[in-house]
Amino acid sequence: MGEEESLPLGAQQPKEGGGNGDEDEAKHFRDVCRSYQQYATFHDAKQRGVDGRLRRLLLASGAASFSGDGSDASEGEIIEPTVESILPPSMKPNSSESKVRQKQLLDATIQNQYFLDWVLKYSGVPTSQEFIRLRESSGGSFEWVTEEQASKVDSVLKSVARDWSAECKDERAVAYDPIIEALETHLPVKDFYGSNCVPRVAVPGSGLGRLAWEIYSRGYSVQGSDFSLPMLLASDFLLNGCGIPDEDVVGGSAPPAVSYRRFNISPWIAETKNQLSFENRVRPLIVPDVNPSSLLFAPASGESPSPEFTMLAGDFLQLYSNFLPVRDVDGTNGGQSNLRAENKFHAVACSFFLDTAPSLPHYLITIYHMLEDGGLLVSFGPLMYHWSGHGAVLPGDLDERESEESSVSSAYRRRTMHLDQRYLSSIDYTWDDLKHMVERCGFEILEENLKVPANYASDSRSMMTVSYDCAFLVARKT
């Protein structure tokens, strides 16, 4: 939707952990694409594993056949229950009921892969069909992605459902509506009419892009950004690749009529626990529920310039470091503004984002410098702290410190050398800590609403849902 977004997105990924940046980025892009290509193959392998366990269970229990329903007793005869007799027919390999279930699962997996292949095709990357041909011609030598990498594709599908399905509209409303209402209250677009300016809103951590799109639809210029390449590939396709221009409309001043592609996806098929029924697990949702490309053809109001929409790929601090003050080598210079930092934002709006920071103080300082005077920080979300929970110092680590002043020991460094360094620098802050830092940065808190219950990419029909008591904050740069 904007000139700042170009494909392949892998070329825009930030360097991670040093090394040859270009090679690391290219490898990361290939790995993400392979995880998309291998999605159905991974799910097929997992189901084969489940089938094997069922067969071994029945063999261990002495079952002679896997296809019956266990109801061989004569009328009036009482038999002792066995594993074979009590298992549902749909879970007995080779039974007709099992074959029906296997087909339902296969169909759901294929329709998910079909959607992913459209994402790959739009990104100019070979689809799963090319992957299958490559695998068949490789002679058994083939590079598979890891289970962790493959699982991220399941997370993408859940996020697609959260942002772009009708079923998840209530979940979106809880997290997104307060942010949009705050912008319309404290930064109304109509206040910019006649000023040759459109209010600019940054939406970091935008994921699949729905919040950024909704803000854009209200007349704001929006710049979304995210660090996750698996998410960005899907969001790029949904925002830019679903529209189908009507080629029959030629000439004239009216914008072309636009239809759009819709897909059935089953985002919950990887969730085998806490399911009420198999049908719930494989049920399809239609995405997207609106035409994301329609706004491209919306006519300008005539009262102000048309808003712009861009998406950036990369780490938040790296993307927006140009807004930070320029200092001399000795660290002085009084924090003069960076002259390169043009087009500051009128607002930073984010949902489930601040707690993804490896260093929350640096996020808040960067946001402060991104904003025009009087600009808004609007945030909704919990304090889960994405980089928390790993790399804790243990008593034995203290015993081997080189000195009392040293915070870590050689034993600690050896024990944590496999971890991303962001785990080792992350600090958990309370909400009061966060508010203190916001105010010390130079913000005035305008609104605060605590313990707002909200889900995230949650299956509404599951026996288990995780609900966060979120905090909502609106602060103005003074």
C-alpha cells in the first residue's frame, strides 16, 4: 500500500546476533518460506504419529482388528470393557468413521496450505507444490525446518483469524476500539482540514495489520511495523494481494470496482487439547472478512491530502533510531534533536506491544522522540514481557564471580550462551513502574483504564481460553 514496502521482505530484516548480516537475513527469509512450504507435510507427519500410537495401543491391548466398533457381543451377553470396545469408532485405524475424520483433517490442512501458497506466490517464492517436486527429486537429501519454525506458521494462521475473520470481531473490538476512539477524541482528523497535513500515526507491532488498517480507514496516515517475518509475509498479502480490480471498467474518473479473494482457513487444527469436538477443531473461517484493498481506491475528501499507508519490517529500535537525539562522541551536546528525523508522528498507537520490549525504557524514550510536541502515546495490552523467563542467575553462578562487583560469572555465561541476548537484558516492570517512566519521559497521562479483560488469538469454542487483564493508556507529550 506504500512505497516503503517492498518484497522480498526478507531483505528488510534486521541483523540478529552479529555475523554476516546479509547472509543471516537471506537465510532467515529462506527458513520462513520453507516453513510455509512444509506446513502440510509437517501436519501430515504429526497425524501419522498419532495413528501409530493408536495402533500400538490397540496391539498392546490384544485387539485383533482395528476396523470394528467393538459391539460383537450377542444380545443379552455381558462383556468386559476393553480398549478396543470403548474407543470411539473414528479413532480406530481403518474404520469407515476414521477415514471420514482423516479426510476432514486432510481437507482442512490442504485449505490452510492453499492460503499459505497464495502468500508465497504473492511474495515471489515457490509454493508447496514446487517444494514437493524438489523433495521428490532430491533423492532423500532434503533440508527440513525445525519444529519450532513450523509451529510459527500455526501462530500466523491464528493471528490471521484474529485480525481478519468475522468470528474474532469481538476479540478485536476489545483491543482495538479503545485505541481508535482515543485517536478520534484527542487527535481528530477534522482538526487538520485545510492544513495541507494528515495526522501521522505509527503502529508498531502491527502483526497482521488490522489495527493499522482500521486507523487508516478513519483518515489517518499510518505506518505499521513488525519484527516477525512470518507475520509480515501474511499481512503483506492480505493488505495488498487480495484485491481483484475489475478490468471491465475502463476510462472515466470513477475508481474501478474492486472485489477480493476470500479463503477458508482452519486455524485451530494444531490444537488437539481442550477440544469439545473434532468438528470444532477443523471448522473453517473465512478470511478476510472485509476487502483490505478497497481503501486504495477510496476518493480523497478534497478537504485535506489523501492519507498514506506503509508497512516496515524490522526491529522497532532499529527502525526508529533516527528520531533519537544526536550527541557528540563524548555523550554531550545537550540532546539536540536529530536533524534527519523528519515527519515526526502525531501519535504512536499500539496493542499488545510495549511488553515485547527487550528494554522497555528504550522503547519509551524512542516513542517520545518519534512524536511531535503534543503527540499521543495510546497503548493497550498486558505486561507479559516477551523476553522474560530465561537466563535467571542461580546461586552457583554467584559462587564463581570474578569479583563482588561482577554481576555474572563464567559459569553463567556458559550456561546461557545459547540464549538470545535479549533474554539476558530483559527486566520485568510493574504497571506503576511503567507509568513512572512514561511521566519521567515527558508525558502527561490523559486516560488510564486497568484490568480490562481481553483474549489474544483465542479459540472461542475451546475448553480453555487465556484472558489478560489489560491496561489502557493515553498519554500526551508535553
